Amino acid sequence: MSDFISRLDNITELLMKARISAANGNQIDLGNLQKSIEDICLEIKDNPPNDEGKTEEKIKELINELNLLAHELSDQLDKNSIQEETGLNNSNL
């Protein structure tokens, strides 16, 4: 497996862990992930990998995990908004 594919797998795994952490109500820091994603996107643009099929598959997995994380964060924001509006907190649930 190429270093490039390994990096895509690592980023995808970090996104999955962030999503699980957010689902458990924890705050997450996406700063390092954003930098890693930006770096790999620039690398794809500047030096496209030779194994297009495998790379495309890994990129789709990463995008899927980004979408799942976005959905989870949106759900958490909605839950927090509802709790603020109703005056509830986690200790009352």
C-alpha cells in the first residue's frame, strides 16, 4: 500500500474517531484534520497518484466520513439548541 493511500486511510480513521467522539457529546478539534486534508488535496492536484482506482475509492471513503461527521455535528448543534431553548441540560435527561 502506498504512503499516499496510508495517509488517506489515517485521515479517514481520524474523521471516524472524531465523529464517534462528537456522537458521545464530546467537543472535537478539527484543526489538525483540516490541515491534513488540505495538504493531501494539494498533493492530489499537484501530483496525481498513479493508482487512480484505489485512490478514488479511498477519497470516496474520506468524503463519506466527512459527510457523516458533518451530519453528526449538525445533530449535536440541534440538540444543544433545543436544550438551551428548553432550559434542559444533560443532567436532566
